[in-house]
Amino acid sequence: MIKNYIKILAVLLFAVMFSDQGICSIAPKNKIQNPQTNSADSSVKKDSVITNVNPSTLPIDTASTKQQQEIITTIDTVRKIDSVLTIPESEKAMTNTKLFTYILLTLLGSALFFFIFVINLFKTFHKKKSTRQSLLLSWSLFFIVTIIWIFIVWGLIAGFWTAASFMVVVIFLFIISLIMTIIAVKSK
């Protein structure tokens, strides 16, 4: 008894799955239509039917085939590096604390050099040389020592000595300071 029900159910499922228009094709049709002969009439009828009928009540067209999109998979040929074999690199990230420390070191060093070279050394030079020459000499020595201090703080400690722009600026300022020192020594 159960085997008969299973056979009937299998036949119905088979008919539904392989029919052109779903469940409706199981029922016998009186009229067989050729889709090529009545294409113009059916398009007019479909347009008029679609405009007058609620879309939710239209039957589902199971005969139409949908094209599936091709999925292209690429093979990853890049060999990933094992993290155990690589040497960990220390990041030199500039934090606010480091930036504040470098600026503070630069300002404290510049203040110390100003006190040593401009104030105290000016008095020493002024005893033997003119006011203009001693003033130029003390300021040029201050600039040279301050540029060396900036190179030590920002270049070596902060790690900017590999940056080309930093090196160009420091070398330019150092050359200007040396020229200023030569002018101060030769002037009277």
C-alpha cells in the first residue's frame, strides 16, 4: 500500500519537474499551439494581460532558463613567508611622548649653547676683538654647535639621519654657519 503511494508520488514529481509549464502541463490540453506562429498575437495578449493583472497572481515561468554567472577562481601562487623564520623589525613610530622629548632636548640644548656661546663667549671675545666681530663670532659658533646638537638629537637619537631631506637641511645649515664663522674671523 505504501509502495503504491510512493510510486504515484514519484510519477507526479517526475511529471512536475520535467514539464514545460509546471503542474498545469499534467492536465490534457485540447489545443496545441505552435510558439512561432502566434508570437505576435501572444505578445499583444501578454502585454494586455500584464497591464491588467496583479503581478503577484501571475504564474511562474519555469521554462525560461537563467544564465549562470561564471565564477573564475585564481590559484594563489604566492608563497607566504613563515612568520617564525622572519626577523621581527622594531617599529620606529613617532609617538607624542617621543616628539615632546626630542623637542624638549633640542630647546634645552639650544638654551645651554646660547648661554655658553652668545652670552659668556661674547664677553671673552669682546676683551680682545671689536664688538661687531665678537658678536658675529659668538653667534656663528652658537649656530654651528646648535646644528650639531640638532643632528645628534633628531638624526641619531630619533633616527632621521637616513632621511635625505633631513640630511640636506642639516648640511646646508652647517655650511652656512661655517661661512658665517669665516666671515666673523676675517672681519675687523
